[in-house]
Amino acid sequence: MNVLLSEPWSFDLIEHDDGTLRLVVVCGTIGLYEVVMTLDHREREEWSRRGEAFIRELAGEIVDPCGRYAPRCSPYERGQSS
């Protein structure tokens, strides 16, 4: 596991040993929690092309509880392999 990009209290972009990229985003207001979303092929290409700017935008969209990424996000457990 390798942290590629990190913004404290906001998000981490993590590359797992199998090459999977997961974006871990801190969400909530009164209570804070982390959610994780595995980047798909298109998102990986955008990360390669646009870098940190893309990840910041994506994390901002994931924080929105009614956003389009909500169905793909789940509670994060450090060290998970899938």
C-alpha cells in the first residue's frame, strides 16, 4: 500500500499492492467518517492526465452525500484488499 496523495482531514489517494487506486475521503459535519471509492478506468486516466487537481475535484464531489458517487462509496477499513 502506497499513499500517492494526501490532504489531512480531506482525502488520501492510495495505491494498493495489486495496482488498485482507492480514494479515501473524509465526510460528515458533526460526526466525521471515511468513505472509499475505487477509481475506474476513466478516473485513472484523468488522474494520470490532470493529477492533483482532478483528485481534489473528485473528492469534493464524493463529500456531497446526494452526489452521483454515493452508490460507489462504502465505509473504509484500512488494509482492505478489495
